[in-house]
Amino acid sequence: MTDAGMTRWPGVAASLAGAGAVILGALGAHALDAKLSPQMLDVWQTAVQFQFWHALALLACALMRRTRATHLAAVLFALGIALFCGSLYALALGAPPRVGVITPLGGLAFIIGWVALGVGFLWRDE
């Protein structure tokens, strides 16, 4: 990937994650509300909320000066969306409960991503 591609991917990922969260939120509110139990709808909405927040975190990474810390944060936020949100969406749709072992790994990626983003802010040049 070129330097420009390395710089742009967090912004593209943020845009896709944000658009996906809108689509999946609407799907949960309009198409799945009659098909899923209230508990599973809550799981679905939790995934949507975390996806939205971390789309914004990816956007922050895209707008910051590129450092190893901000790049790591972007990678971890994208990974967290895939693992945390993806596993919750799968569970809500009836995946076997063992899929739930993936969810904490995504949560850990989110936590470390936020720490890396903080380091990126701490070390940025004024």
C-alpha cells in the first residue's frame, strides 16, 4: 500500500463503519424487531452503538497526524469493530453461544486502541 493509502484507510474505514452502523441500526429497528427477542435486540443495539462510537474514533485517527500510536489505534478500532460488534451481531442472529468468546477480544482491542489514541495525542507536535 502506498503512503497515501496508509494515510487514507482510517478515514475510509470510519466512513464505512459509520454507514454500516446506520444500516444495521435501521435493520434492527425495522426488520428484526419482530424476529428477535427483546434481549437479542438489546445485544444488536449494543453492537450498533459500539460501532458508531468506534467509527468516530477511527475518524479521529484519520484526522490526526500519522504516528505509530495513531496507526495502531486505528488498526485496533477496526479490529474491535470486527470482533466485538461482529460477534454481537452474530449472537443476536442466533450464532452458537461459543461465538461470545470473541467479544472480549474485541473489547480489549477497543481499550488498547483508546490508550494508543491517547498516546498519539500526548506525543503529537503542537
